[in-house]
Amino acid sequence: MVLADLGICRFSIGSRQKDLSFVFSAEKLFREMLKKSPKSESDYNQAAAQTNLGNALTEIGKRQGNPTILHEALELYTLVLKVLKKEKTSQDYVSTLMNIAGVHLALGEINKDAELLRNAIDRYFEALALIPKEDEVEKWSEANLGLAIAKRGLGRVTKDAASFDQAESHYE
């Protein structure tokens, strides 16, 4: 538990201060946690460690524009989703869908790949369907913003004006 808390603190500092050295330190701690935690596909502790590592890798991958690191994060989030799929309405499930959407979005933008951007759009819609707007305004807004950015990216890649129009509707 101490490693997790220390890793989360370092990750938070690195994210807020835009200092990758803290994020790399957090990544190292999260990898150590995964080595020490029991390997069980239905273990929520394992899923939490995978999520933390996925978050660090996503931050690093986005900042460095590194698709390999982003793919590793995507693999981790996919494993987490398998554990959480029994509780599709849980906050963790929705957060993991949004993490997956964010990685698809980053990969789609880096690779100028319409299919990855469509995957991001699909995951954001899936998350939005599970978020009660009245109860979770911030999470709902975050998902809509991600959706708008993914649609804008799709418009850029495909040169489709309709995607830009659809993106604009999610900003409102």
C-alpha cells in the first residue's frame, strides 16, 4: 500500500508540474507493485495496480508521442476492464472506458488513424451511456470533451466537415 500511495503522489506531482521525472519514478513503483501482487484475473488489487501503471504510461506516451508506450497502457486498461466488467455501472468501469478512449484518441492523433479515433468515439459514447449527468456532471463533461476532441481529430484525418460539426455540438 505504501508503494501505491508513493507512486500516486509522484504521478500527481509529475502530471501537475509537467515533470516526467516524477512520472517515470511513479511508473517504476507501479511496476514493482505489479511484480509483488498476486496474479489473478479477477483480483481488484491487481486491477488497481494495472490502472496506476496504465495512467503513468499514458502520461509518458502522450508527452513523448510514443505509440509503443501507449499500446502498453491500452493492454493494461483492457485487462482491468475484464476484471470490472461484472460491475458495468461502477465508477471504475466508466473511468477505465474513458482511459481506453483517451489512449485510442492519443494513438489516433499520433498515427493520423481514423479507425483509432472511431474507437475512441465509441468508448466515449459507451462511457456516456453509463454516466448519470445529474449525479456526475464533471465526469459527464469530461467524457463529452473527449468525444468532441476525438470527433475533431477524425474530421482532421478524414477531411470530413460533418465530423467537425458533430464535434462542435459536444462543446456546447
